[in-house]
Amino acid sequence: MRAIILVGSLVLLPADALADENKKSPPLPVSAQKAVSDAEAEVERARKRFEAEENAIRVKLVAELQKLLEAETRKGNLDNAIAIRDQIERLKQAERKTDANPSLVAARKILVGGKWRFKVLGTPYQAEWEFNDDGTITNSDRNSADVKWTLTTLGKAAVLQVGATAYPLPLNPRRMVGVKTTSNEQVELVRLSNM
């Protein structure tokens, strides 16, 4: 009976292949190398999609918990309010660990510290956005107190999560165009100024 062991992210080897380290396997044919490479790339894309989705869920949860925190505080249920506040902080700490990713740090540097024109292409809607380091957006179009933004990566693109909407955007310090995940609308961010 041969057992299969998962090694690395996707390479499968028979268990007895590990038993004799002196025994060398012939090199993989090019077609098999391509299949392995394609599968690993697909796994990486799936991981990035999962991270973006996980982040979107976390953003929604923090917004919902913030509302519950305010409601419990108004009611005078301080024990409940403290428990909710602590949960929000744990979620934010998990988000900060994600932000330690070097590509996310670079993306944050691109966004924070300037004004951007946000436009939904094909419509008259546009507004000026400032991405603040605290995760809020100063939006010329409306009160931005409850509008939060976060980033995850998806290949060479960043997924900008604003409230409940995600925008996969190629990272560019001057102009970015992407498609909203909640519709097929194209959006554009153009840098107007540096701070």
C-alpha cells in the first residue's frame, strides 16, 4: 500500500520515495513541470481571492460590531460594550498583521498621502478621496466617518476594500482602473496631488 504525502503547497510524492534519500527520481517531463506550475499558480490565485474575501467579511463585521458597540453603550450595558470593543480590537490586530505584507505596505504608500479623483466610468459620478493612514477615507461627496478602507493583494493588483465594495486595481502611483466586484462598472482613481 502506498501512502501519499503532501509536500510544499501542491507536490505529491509516494511515501516510500522519502524512505530512501539516496534513491533519485528522474526529472519531471516539461509537460508535468508545466502542470505543476499551473496548479501552483492557480492555488496562489485562489489564496489571494480567499484573502480578499476574508478581508471583505472582516470589514463588514467590524462595521456591524461598531454599531452594536454604540447601541450597547447607549443602553448602558457596559460589560457587553467592552466585550464588543475587545473583539473589534482583535479583528483590527489581525488586519494589521496582514498589512505587514511588503506588497501591501507598498500599496498603502501609493494611496496614503494625496488626493485622488474617484470616478465611475460611463457615469457622471466622481468625488475626491483622501486615503487616511487610520483606514478612513475623506470623501468630498459625503460624510466619510463610517467609510473604512483596507487592502489585500491579488497578483500584481491590490484589492481596495471600501465599505462592502471591493475594487481590484493594478498598483500605479498616478492612475488605476478596475472593475467593482459588486457590478461590472469600471472605476478609475487618478492622483490629483501629493500631501
